[in-house]
Amino acid sequence: MDWRMRPVTRKWFLVGHVVTSVGWIGAELAVLVCSVVAVTGFDTATTRSAHVMAGLLASALYFPASLLALATGVVLGLGTKWKLVRHRWVLVKLLATLALFGGGNLLVVPSFVAHGEAAARGETIGASAVAGTGAMSVGLTLLLLATLISYFKPQLRQRS
């Protein structure tokens, strides 16, 4: 059975998906900027403030934006002609989104939260903050690539 949602419903889910996906990119970018400031800051007050802000932004924005982007994407995949695994570009996007959702929420965001809490207590944050900055950079790059894939819809053909 090939279930498809009605055009009006699809449009609303598409708007929700675009808004939450852009929100997820914004959350990644905001945390990344704070993290870069924290890692490269020269004075203690700026560095600590940036760590605290990165932790707050990561904890408040990342999970809801990533969950809503993932959920609306899955609904759109199931309810439109694209489906979830019929086209390789949709599958690539889904796998990248699942990896970012899991890795970001289980590994990266908790480290930002921990660094922010440590900075708020006045503790010095070590070199582990650099790894978070790198992870956020990779996450932002993958989200931007997923956006390009959505727009250009490449065939992603295998060579024979």
C-alpha cells in the first residue's frame, strides 16, 4: 500500500521540517561560535562566559531542534513519493540525521553542558573543549550537506 499525505498536510509538515532543520543548524552554529570564543579567548571572564553560554545553548536548543527535524523528516519520507529508502539521497540524509541526533545528544551536548557547569563553578576547562568544537564543526558541516542534498537531490548512482 502506498500511503501519501494530502497536499495541505504535506505542506505543513514541510514548513515544520524546514523551520526545525534551520533551527538545528542555528543551534549548532550558536554553540560552535561560543565554543570557538571559549577555546580561543584570552581573558578568563570571556572564556568562562562562553563555556557557560555554549552549555546553556546546547542543553536548551539541540535536543528539541534535532528531534523535531528528525521526526518531521521521517513523516515526510513516509508520507510522500520520496519514501525513506526508495531514493539513496533520502537514505543518506536519514542516516546522517540519525548519526547527528544520536551522537550529538548522547556525546557532544553532554560535554558542552559539563564544561559549562564546570566553568560556572570557576573551574578551568582543559583541552577536551577543543574536541567539542571539532565535533560541532563536523555536525554543522553534515547538516549543511544534508541541506544541499535536499535541494539538489543527487542520484547517488553506483558504478557498474
